[in-house]
Amino acid sequence: MARAVAIVIFPGFQLLDAAGPSAAFEVAERFRPGSYHLTLLAPGGGEVRSSSGLSLSAEPLCEGPFDTIVVSGGDIDRAMPAAHEIVAWLRRTRARRVASVCSGAFLLAEAGLLDGRRATTHWDSTDRFARRYPKVTMDAERIFIRDGDVWTSAGISAGIDMALDLIEDDLGPAVARRTAQQLVVHQRRPGGQSQFSALVDLGGKTGRFAALTDWMRGRLAEPLTVERLADQAAMSPRNFARAFTAETGVTPAKAVERLRLELARTQVETSRASLDRIAETVGFGDPGTMRRAFLRAFGLPPQALRRAANPERPAPFSR
């Protein structure tokens, strides 16, 4: 039987939080007909206006049964009556697994579904979430996290990555990979990838360090110490380190590692260069250092990511 998937929205929901996972399940259904049946739910049902002003038509919250529940995020503070109704519904409704996108994690936590679990949400809300729900282990680094039968994801586009992981859990990596390709997702990111990478790419919350980030990206094979970065930014090392961390959410050293990781991963997955050569050209120096960085960031070594990206092609000899 088709797996019943409920996408839950509320007034002020973020459109892509609902549309992204819905599109992923819909495409997977094309490749494996009969796999999923999607239902859009909201308190009271009817036309539900998103934060962008566009509306979707939803059915009223019902008891299911459901295989999977995905709660979208959005401006929860402006939809408190609906939020309280969703929380009460989550407490009494049973599903094989439950997931949230972005600030939807607040609703899962309020319902007690995240107590004693690891979770993530949008980087801009992680501190507030951690203060409000001390029983939940907040991992601000991850773009999505699976803890048992509960998934949580970071902001907006990360919901697509999470949905692809749910699809892989159901239908296997081949269908998930074909779904990602059909969605024209540049690369299907594992949950261990940092959600701060995009913020570093933009130069921080205000773009203050955008030029510096571009400069760093062109010199990843070179030593990039805090002192050298501070000199390029025309700041003292101490003030630079403090300002950069406040602007991007990560230390300068962590930002350099993230930029190196992203370039290394692209080369690992798309080229036939040896891991020794990749480690040298992106600035890790040796494959051992690069491997440890991959395990910290992605939860997988470079060889595993290369095999996953190229299942039909044997990897070139590399150590």
C-alpha cells in the first residue's frame, strides 16, 4: 500500500518548507508508483496563506492513519492558535515517523516528540530553541538530523535534503538519487553537512566578509591563518576573529575548513583524481587529515561519498 504522507501547514507557513518535500515525494512516486499518497493538512483546512502571500488548499487535521508526518516551518509567533492546535494534534496522532522543516521543530518539541533526542532547526533560531527546550540536544551544525523515527531539518531548502533521506530510507539510494537528479539538486547533501556553509559563502549576515570569502576560496591550497585573514581584512587578529564569528556563526578556522571540505567533496564526487591529489590541492595536505575532516562534517569518509556519487563506476586507485 502507498505510504500516507501528511504535510502540515499553518497561516504564515514558509512555502518551500511544504512544497520542497512534497515535490520530492511526488517525483519519487513517478519512479516507484504506489509508494506515496500525499495529503496537505492545516487546522481548520481550506485556503491557507503562506508568508509570501500565496495560498495552498489544505484539508482539516485528521487522525490518519499516517506513515509519515512532515511539519513545515514559518512564522509560528503569528499563528499561535493554529500552532497550539497542531501541537495537540501531534500529541494524539500516531505515525511511523515524524519530521519537521525549519521552525517546525518548535512544534515537535512543544509536543514532547524531541525530548531526549538530537535535533536541528534554522541557524537563526538555534539559540532560542536551546533555551526553550533544554531536554532536546540542539545540533546547530547539521542541515538535518535523524534520531530514531524522528527527523528534523534546518532552514527551507534543507527540507528537500531531508525528504530525499526519507525516500532513501523507504525506497533505497537509487530512487533517492534519481529523485535528486529530477529535482536538479546540485548534489544531495547528507545530514552532516553544515548549514553554516551558505552563510559563510554570503560573507555573513550582512555580507561584510563576502570579498574576504572570495579571496579565501582562491587560495585554499595556501596556509590561511587567522593572522593572514585578519591582515587581508585590515583588522587586528583579535577583533577579526570576534567579528567574523559573530557575522558568520563559525570561527575563521572552521570557515576555512568548510570551504576546503566543499571543494574537496566536489572533486571527490565528480573527478577521478586521487584522494592524495585532492587533499593537496584543497589545502588539507594529506588524505588522513582530509578523511578526519570528512568524518566530522559528513559522517562518511571520502571513499564512501565517491562510491555513493558514482555507483556504476569503480573508483580510481587511491589511498
